[in-house]
Amino acid sequence: MTTFADYSEMIPNNIDLNSDRRLKRALESWHPKFINWWKNWGPERYQENEVYLRTAVSVDRDGWAKFGHVKMPEYRWGIFLNEQKNEGKIGFGEHKGQPVWKEVPGEFRGPLRRLIVTQGDTEPASVEQQRRLAATAPSLIDMRNLFQINVEEARHLWAMVYLLMAHFGRDGREEAEILLDRRSGDPDKPRILGAFNEQTPDWLSFFMFTFFTDRDGKYQLGSLAESAFDPLARTCQFMLTEEAHHMYVGETGITRVIQKTCETMRSKKTDDVRKYGIIDLSTLQKYVNFHFSVSLDLFGSEQSTNAANYFTQGLKGRYQEARIKDDHKLESDCYAITEIENGNFKTSEVSALSAINERLRDDYIADCQRGVDRWNKVIKDAGISFQINLPHKAFNRQIGNFSEEKVSPSGSVLSPELWDQKRDDWLPNDEDHEYIQSLMTQVDEPGKYADWIAPPRLGINKQDLDYPYVRMQ
């Protein structure tokens, strides 16, 4: 494996694709189908605009990407594997200490393919969810960030398609075709995971999605990056490098919304900022409640036989497995999970193996809280008495122990009737969606921003804020 990709190839890569002609032909055959999907289901209307994009060229930490203006259909989607880590040894499960697998063991073919397909399905799904957002971008730098995320999600699709075609034969090639056939929100052929069938109709939703849902992606990729299946682990390790930008866009986007809201509240001396075309903090809290709860479901049920098997078999570990202080086999360890019994919360100790999903979810919640703390500091520094809170983990859940329960954001167990009465106080309602949508107008002049959001602190790649990040036609 080389560090740098060869960009003279149709499919840039650092995996020596030329040495496997059958795989190269399969990927080159899939390429025009991908481009057709991108043009039809990728960003709407802006395929011919030149966008200031970051392109991965290496897995080297120093200078791993280059920047330049490019039309998105001409973006060079490459295939990258990180250098091997952990001295090529499996770090957990029943095979701990054995050499990592270069090929798929026959007995794990089915579950590994399922993991790769599920991850791969999320990548084009988010592009489809966001395809119309550019028409209401609050600035050119925001439009550019949207497109950057879109092309990188598409590159992550390429990463999973490579694994499918390289290691799963005809089955893998068929799965790669199907990844282009499913559609986010389509009732007949929806995407696999529920959160990726939700709409992303406005930029507040987009920022929430990239903060909360892409953060789930960080934890899922981090778990797969521990896999005993070496090509999957090294592919996901590099994907995490790009995923960090997506979460940064979400966190800083919401920070800028909060800054503008607080400035308006102070200057106008009122909490009622909607009459000034500003997003009020109460509405922002509702969006937090929704996107956080939907993202929690992506981790699955609190106790899962599949997750336990994946861990024991070495297919999927825990986030930053090597940093966890235990035997990495979990044969007798316990973990605390929460459930509701007779209307009250109850904590139980269960097998840590069965609670792999819940541990990952708890790590995710702690990570989300750190971001929320940074938002609250902005509010506090503005001298405003308001605090954004993550809702209780049982709030608005559709999967797991709380899927049949009605729980308030503060953690009170409610009757279905009371939940229905209070729902619009906690989750965005039609009026909220209509108001947010009314603010969504495109600003396409360099250095200018929509009234409801503050400018970012810095430009991209040391460029000025008034740099033409998207060259409008």
C-alpha cells in the first residue's frame, strides 16, 4: 500500500488497484452508475458551478488533502486505506492477539457484509436528504461546506463499495448496485436506518444533523475501525479524518445561530426575536430534542445479541477499544442499563457483552454534552439566562427499552394523553417548521450572510471570508 493516491487513474487509490484487474473493471463499471446517481440525486442545480473543495490525496497526516475549485461531477472520489496499526493484531473478542484478517473468514461473511452495507447505505442517504439545501444557503461559505460534506459522504460510499467488490464477489457487486437504488424517504425502497429517511428541509435541521447524526457516524466508524477485518478497519480509520469536518460544520453552525440570537436579544431587549427574523432559543431547543432523540435510536437496542456476537467474533469493537481498561473479552463483565418498570426508571446490571450498544450510546451522549456545554457558554457569556439541555435518553425513542414509553425531556414518565398534550412544547411543530422555512433564503454574495446567522470566525484553508467559495454562474 502506498501513502499517496495516483490521480492519473480514473479511480484514485492507494491500494494498488492496477494489480487486481477484475476489481478495477468492476469499480470502473460501477463508476458511471454512481455519476448518474450523483447528477440525479446529489446537490440540485449546482453541478456546473466551481466549488472550493478539499480533495483527499494521501493518508499522511501532514498534507493529506489539497484545496481547489472543481465542478462536483469532476471531483476525484478516491479509495484510501490507512496504514496498519496495533502491529497487525486483533484487539478484542475471542480472537484477541491473533493476526488481523486480510480476507473475510467464511463463517463471518454474512455479518460482515451486513455491517458494511448498513454503513454504506447511510452515505448516499444523507446526500439525498440534503440535495435541495443549496437553494437556501445562508452564505457561500455555508454552501461550500454543504457540498464538501456531500462529496465526502459520496467518497465514503466508494469506500464501502470497494470493500464489497473486493471481498464479497458477486454478492458484493449486487449490494453495490442496490446502494444506488434505495432512496431516502421512499416508502417503497427506503434507506435502511430510520434517521436517514427523515427530511432535512432547512439549514437549522442540517446543522443539527451534522452535529448529532454525523456524530453517531463517528462512533459507528470508530467501532468498525477496530475490526479484525483489516481492510474495513483501515478504511474506516481514514473516513474518520473526513468525518471530523462534518461535525465541525454542525457545531459551529449552531454556535453562529446562537450568537446571532443572543446579539438580537440583547440589542432589542426581548426574548421574542421571531418578529426580527431570528431563531429563538426555545425553538432551537426543540430541534435539539428531535435530532438528539432520533440519533440515539441509531445505536440500536440497549441489549443486543447481534452486537455481542460482532464483538466476540472481532467484527466490530468499541470506540477507542485500546483505551478501555478491561480484558477486551467481556466474558464476565457487567454494564448498567436503564429501563422503566411500573412507571419508574430502574437500573440493572447486565452482561457487558449484551450492552455493547448502550456503552457506545453513553459515550456518544457524553460527547454531545461537551458540544452543548460550549453552546451554553456562548449564551452565558452574552448575559442571557437560558440553557440548552439534552433531553433524557428515554425521550421520543422508537427503538429499545423506551420505544413503548412516553417520557418528557426532563425524564418524567407520562401517560400517552399527557404526552400528546405536551408534544408541541418539546418537538418542532408545523408552526415552527413554517417559521424556520420562512427564513430560508439564499445569500450568494461573497462575504454576506443571512440575517438569522452570524459569520464564521475563520474562512476555509486560510482564505478570507469574502472569498468566492462557490463561483456562481
